[in-house]
Amino acid sequence: MTVIEATETEGKAKLNVAGLLNMGTGGQSNASSTATNRICFKVPLAMPVDAVSLEELQRQDQALAERRRRQTEQIRAHNQSISARWP
């Protein structure tokens, strides 16, 4: 997604003296900024699986759950050791 924001400022001054003398000046200022955001994501797709593949997926899920449980325990133990050091 790209967003472009632009601003334009214009200033003019004009002097007429009895229709004999015309003087004018003007200036213009432009400013713009651009912001680009990129979003990246994955869409998981689940296909029908046979019984053997289903058992393997379940084993993988159990192994992942066990790894996460151990990591959580390690983090809790670490946090407790840190908090025990504070008076």
C-alpha cells in the first residue's frame, strides 16, 4: 500500500495604479511525502490426509506442545531467579 500526501501553496500579489502601471509577483510551493507499507503473511492450507499422515501430524503437534511447555518452564524459572535477586 502506498500513500502519497501532497500540499500546494500559492501566493500572489498584484498592484494596479490607475490602469497605467500593473505589477505582479507570485510564488508557488509544493511539498509531498510518500509512505509505503508492505504486509507479508502466509495462508495455511490443510489438505485431506490419510491415517498414517494424520498420526505423524499428531506426533509433531505433541512434540511442539512439549517444546513450548519446556520453554515456558525455563522462562518462568529464569524470571523467578531474577526476581529473587531483587531486595
